[in-house]
Amino acid sequence: MKKKNIIILLVISIVCIIFVYHDYFLYKTPIVKVTNIDNKIEKIESNKEKHYIQNITGTIMNGKYKGNKIGMVNHYSTSLIYGDKIEKNSDVFVKLTSDGNKISSIESIKRDKYIVILFVIFIDLIILIAGKKGIKTLVSFFSNVAITIFAIVLFNNNYEKINILLLYLIISIIFIVLSLFITNGKSKKTLSAIISSIVALLLSFSLSFILVKIFGKTLNIWGMEYIDVVHDYHNFFYVCILLCGLGAIMDIAITISSSLNELIEKNAKISKKDLLKSGKVISKDIVGTMINVMLFTCYTSVIPTVLLAIKNNMPVATALNFYADLELTIVLCNCVGIALTIPVSLYISILILNNRKVVKK
């Protein structure tokens, strides 16, 4: 990447970070910048957890009371379950009384600057490391985010009329086509990866759907008690199966397609038998990694919940059965999808990429 472009990228990044540190005018909820804090221990519970009182002084940063000095009291405990620990120079969302002289409640800490900093680092690294390919990856990423938001809004406004499973089946295919086309361009290897991904997704989902229909009637779909209106709730589970392994399936498909395409370009006389043999060797190197990715993805949602349940005196076996059952089923279904993607990608890639007279051995 040229030095000039790197400087422009860094300048834009710094401007974005500075902006988010001063974007108070974007919010309707009053924001207070903390200028002084006095911490006091309120009490110590029987479990030795300390509870604190914070006497806080700050300045209102937006709205018609902007610039006014104001005081507030914050309560939090060591575990931070019932409140946040507020630090000096933190920005805090609050509710003011009608006259603007007092704070009726503390809503939350303003954290958008941390998210923006992470986004800036992510975007900069992608562009610096991958160049034009990185820009294409970012275009694909933000396109998929936009489609996801659109799908959520569409379903939220029409949930009684729309089948969520059908909606996300269509969305998944759009994800595949758009992501692979944007990142890899128009080529036979892209076409091969797109077809392979769609076929593997449909096959793995169909098999998972049948198996869950037969054996999954006792699955613990926990969290449903928090939903006010549940419309066709079993389809929410199938959507999880559909989307969870989508990235891994696309990754395997494009890896196999690109590898076989490279072999064909290096040796135009390579036979289908040798292509298949090489493809199997490549597949062995990536399948284990992808399955572990699925497993670690499961861990991120299961482990915190299970640990909290155990800490609240739930037996380990019960916690695992209740909170890990659903995620483990989703992971196993997608591991089936990953395994199916390999032969599907191999044969479709060979069929599309090796469309010339075969050299027999």
C-alpha cells in the first residue's frame, strides 16, 4: 500500500475517533461527563461481596441544560451485577428531573467510543494487510450487515405474515452469492464456490431438519419465557442451524475451489483423478480447524451461562442439559454441514473448473 494512502487512512481514523469522543449532540438522552468521584463502602454481604456508594459530580454535555454542573449517586457491587462502576471522565446516560437540576436515575455508561475504536482498528488492519482485497471484504461485511438489519426490520414489522425460516433461507443464499462475488470477483472459481456453498447448505440443513424433527422433540429451547409474543418459535431454532455454519461452509467452498483452480492453472494437463486426490489432502487440513471454530463458537454462549447456573447452586449435569443442549445440537448439525461441504465442493469444483478434455492416465 502506498505511503500516501496509509497517511490518508490514518488521518481518517484519527478524525473518526476524535469525532466519537465529542458526538454528544447526536443523542437525545442527557449525557453527563464525570469530573469527580468519592467512593465509599456501603456494606459487606455474607458472601463477602462489597457494595459501594459513589458520590459523583459531573457536567451535562448535551440538551438544553448543557454546561450545567450536577451531582448524582451511583450504587454498585463487586460483581457489577446490579450496577456499573463509574470512572472519572466517563460519559454517563442519565434521566433528569423536569427542572434539570437533579438526576432521577442513571441509565448506562456511554460506550460507543470503544466500539468505534475497535471498528477503526479492524478496518485499518484489513486494508493495510489485504489492500484492495481487504476493501472488498469490508464492502461484503457491511453489505451483509445491511441485509441483516433489513431482514430483522422486515420480520419485526410482519412477523405474523412472514415465515422466518423461509426468509432466512433466502437471506442465506443472498449472503453466499453477494459475499463470494464481491470478495472474489466474477470467475469460474467464484461460481464453483457459490454453487458448492448453496448445495452444501441445503443438503446439510435438510438432513439436520429431518434429524431434529425425529429426535429433537425434547430439546430445551431456553429463553423463550422472556419473549412476549412467540410466533412459530421452533423456526427460530432452525434459523440458528441455518446461519451458524454459513461462514464455515463458504470458507471451505472457496478454499477448495481456489486451490483446485490454482492446480489447474499450474498444470493444464492434470487429470480429474489427481485433482480429486489433491482436493482430499487440502480438505483434511481445513476440516479440523473449521469444526473447532464451530465448537469454540458454542463455548462463547454456553460457558458463561453454565458457570452462572452452577454458581447459583444448579447441579453441573442439569446446567449442561438445560443450557448446553440447544447450542450443542446446533454445532453438531453444522459439523455435519462442514463434512458434507467437502465432497460437494470437490466434485462441483472439478466439474466446473476442469471443463476441458480430460487427460487419461
